[in-house]
Amino acid sequence: MIRTDNPEQCRAAALVLAASGGVHDPKALLTVYNPDTGAAAARAGLEMYIPGKRPTLAQVETVYGRGTAADLVQLHLTAAIRRNAQVLPDTPTERQKADIRALAESMAEACRHWMLSEIVVFFEKLTNGDYGELTRTLTRQQLFTRLRAFDAHRLEMRHRALQKMKEADTAAVEAIMRELYPAYAEEAGAGYDLAELRRRAWAVFAERNGRAPVQ
């Protein structure tokens, strides 16, 4: 149950609802971010690495419960193993399903801070062989070695995305300052203060964009 007086839970609910195509149903989320069509949902250039643009696994857990995050990982893990190693039959044995579920639950716990877009991209890279060929038996150690490699890439891409966003926001704030300058200069007279003009520009930016500029 989402507490309406809890801002974090409300933010998680809004992100997850948007990611689910506006339908409050875990099945809808799994449909949008499934292995066949998930890449399209994840793709947005560098934006897909910016925090807050997509829900994290932890936020999915907050809204739909712990099992849904593992369900999503299991979908992608099963598809990756089937496509690369080609060892899973259409109907896996109970032992195979149990092993994959255990790996999925471990990954869902370890990667709770990853956004869904990052989960999709990780499995794309895993399937494409970016972190080595998948073997007939993907162990927990092998999976987590690949997770660590992608985590380093993910953080580097996030830094690039935030830097690009910061440059764009700085340019936008400076444009707003030029826009506000004539009226402010006349109002302030001898009391003109560049810091005050910038503060006003930040406020205008936030009102127009629904967020503060990246600093």
C-alpha cells in the first residue's frame, strides 16, 4: 500500500505507473519491459542513465512487491540464456527454473538501485557477448562478474549524461538571466546584485521545467 503522505513512495508510484504505460498492474510493466520490446522502452540516448527518469527495481518493489522485480530480471535472464547458450528447452525443468529464479532474485537484490532502462541495456550487452560468451552453465559468480563490469559502465554513462544536462541547464539559466535583466536592472537600480538575478533565473527555470537546474 502506497502512503500518500510519503513523498518517496508517491514518487515511486508515479514513475512505475508511467513505465507501465499508465496501467497500475505488474503484468503491464513486464509487458512494456519484456526482452523483445524492452529495448524500445529503455532507449532515450544518455537520458536513460539519468536518475529519476525511469523507476529503479527498488521502486518497483515499493509499488508491486518484491517478487515483481525478480520476475522482470528472470524474464530477461531466461531470454539471454536461451538466445546465447541455447540450452533451455521451451519448457525448462523444475530444477532449471529454480536455478534461474535464484539467480534472478540475487541480481534483483544486488541491483535494486538500477533503473529498468539499465537492466534492459545490461541484458542487451550480455546477449551480444560484450562481457564474454555465455556458457551452458551461468553461475552466480559469472553473472556477478558481468554485473560489476556493467555497473562501472553505467556510472560512467551517468556522469556523462549529468554533465551534458548541467551544460544545457547552465546555458538555459544564462538565457533566462538575459531575459530578466532589463526589468531587474530597472527595479534594482544601484542595488543590482548578480547573485539575486541568478536566483530569480533559477526560480524561472524550475517553474518552466518542473525541476531545479543541475549544478
